[in-house]
Amino acid sequence: MEFLRPATWDEALAAKAEYPTALPISGGTDVMVEMNFDVHRPSAILDLNRITELSEWQIADDVVQLGASVPYTRIINELSGPLPGLALAAHTVGSPQIRNRGGVGGNLGGASPAGDAHPALLAAGRDVFVEVASQARGTRLIAIDDFYVGVKRNSMEKDELIRRVHIPVADGPQQFSKIGTRNAMVIAVCAFGFALHPKNGTVGTGIGSAAPTPRRAVEAEEYLAGVLAERGLWQSGDLLGTEVIQRFGELVKAAASPIDDVRGTAEYRRHSLAVMARRTLTWTWNDYSKQIRSAA
Ligand SMILES: Cc1cc2nc3c(=O)[nH]c(=O)nc-3n(C[C@H](O)[C@H](O)[C@H](O)COP(=O)(O)OP(=O)(O)OC[C@H]3O[C@@H](n4cnc5c(N)ncnc54)[C@H](O)[C@@H]3O)c2cc1C
């Protein structure tokens, strides 16, 4: 097996062009498990760990540019202000050891419907982009809504690598909720990300582990954004009322298409999603109302 260790991004793209079947490895928390279980026997491994820029982040024009290999621990410690939803999701990933190694690039590379970063990225809005590149075709930005195309499949080409993810800085409260058999080291039975975007009057949702791909609850987003606008609630911060919260939960539930599997039944997942949707909406709206009142 070839072991390729590029020192720069350009060298990595050149190596991927020369060995298109080379399997990229970042934190290795998925790759090494799969190799141990003989899921993969790649002819070459492309180790991305020497490329320092992949482990860096910066903020430009109110957008976080998150390097593909920034580990979850650093997202929690350094980015909980600008990316509260993703930081909350990162808290729920694996164990401290896994969070010290694994990152969002690896979650996107694997594109598991149960990956915890995905609901938070979807909820962060439609202006989230995955920056990928290849030596032959250069750089392109894939909108997060176009990224997930099937079970563990994403829209990247074979010769492309993920460089970073562009995520708008939060302009309102965000939440993440996950159901598992215990509080740590579990794959989600299902998960839900939610964000309020007062600047453009939209809300964001992300459903995890309850459909072939991570997906947003489009009707629930449109319903809630409509209510908030029609009733002037963005300005007043007044109570939403149980009817609105209930309806939002039902629409989130209806957007899922889960299966029965060893982790839970489809019906349990649907029920849990409605509960998580109601709770995350209530928590974020309470936070938003407090902000409005303290600003008044
Ligand atoms: C004990 C344990 C617990 C876990 N718990 C959770 C959990 O709670 N929630 C969760 O979501 N995940 C969990 N995982 C899975 C894993 O930690 C995450 O998916 C993590 O985000 C993977 O990141 P990584 O850097 O380790 O990826 P790697 O293992 O290095 O790579 C994962 C995939 O992405 C590809 N890849 C990596 N970097 C790039 C790049 N820059 N460009 C293109 N492709 C790339 C790889 O080729 C591979 O296909 C767990 C894993 C273990 C072992």
C-alpha cells in the first residue's frame, strides 16, 4: 500500500490526481475503523495531516472558513460564539479522544446520514458551502443542500478533496439535539439542528439519521418563517404559542423518512424528531426573546 504524505495543498491535489483511488485520511476516526474491519483495502492512503491550512480557521465578511481538519475539540473551544449550532453538535461526537482527532471534513467525506455535523450545517442556512478542489478542474463551492446525494454518498468527484467549509457567522440563537442510547460514544438514533436567522427572516433546520441523507425540513422552515413575519414576532419577540410550536414539530416529523434498524424504529425516530423540533424551537425562541427585550 502506498502511503502519500503531501506537505502542501497543491501537493495533495497533485497526489490525488496521480492516484485517484487514494483514500484521504484526516483524523482517521472513520478510516482506521473501516480498515480494521476490512471495509476498505485502498491501494494508497493520502495523509492530509501535514497540511497546516486544513487545521486552521478564519472569519472574513461574517463567514467562518473552517479548515476541513479542524478537530471538534477546537470547534467547541474556539468557535462556539460564531458557530453555536455546530459547536453543540461537536460536543455530542464520540469521546474526547475522537473529538481531538475527528473533524467536519471527515464527517462530510463519509457523508453518513448519522453524522452529527450535517444537521448543524444544514440549519446554519443555505449559504453554507463546501469548498472542494482537484488539480484538473480547480476549486468549486458546493452548496450544502447539493452536497448529500445518497446513503454515505456526496457530490464530490473522485479526484476532489475538501479544503474547507464556509459557514455564515450565527446572527441568532442555534440549537442541536441528539437522541442516543446514552450520552456519549453513540451514533445518533436521530438528531435535529435548528437556527434562527433574524437578519434575513428565515429559520434553518437539519434532520440527521432519519432519511437516506441528512436533509432539511423545508415545509417546517417555510411555515415558521411565515408565522414569524406575519405576526411581527421577529420585532416583538412575543410568545410563539403552543399551536405554532406543535405545528412546527409535526412538519419536521413529516419531513423525515426513517427506517427501522438496530438503533430504533422509524416510528420512534419520527416521534423523537417532533419532540426535538419543539424543544429546540422553544429554547432558541426564549433566547431570542431575551435578546429583543434586553435590547429594548
Ligand atoms: C468511537 C467512535 C465514536 C464516534 N462517534 C461519532 C459521533 O458521535 N458522531 C459522528 O458524527 N461521528 C462519530 N464518529 C465518526 C467520526 O469520528 C466522524 O465521522 C469524524 O467527523 C470523522 O473525521 P476524521 O477527520 O476522523 O475523518 P477520517 O476518518 O480521516 O475520514 C473520514 C472520511 O472522509 C474522507 N476525508 C477526510 N478528509 C477529507 C478531505 N479533506 N477531503 C476529502 N475527503 C476526506 C476520508 O477519505 C473518509 O472517507 C465516531 C467514530 C468513532 C471511532
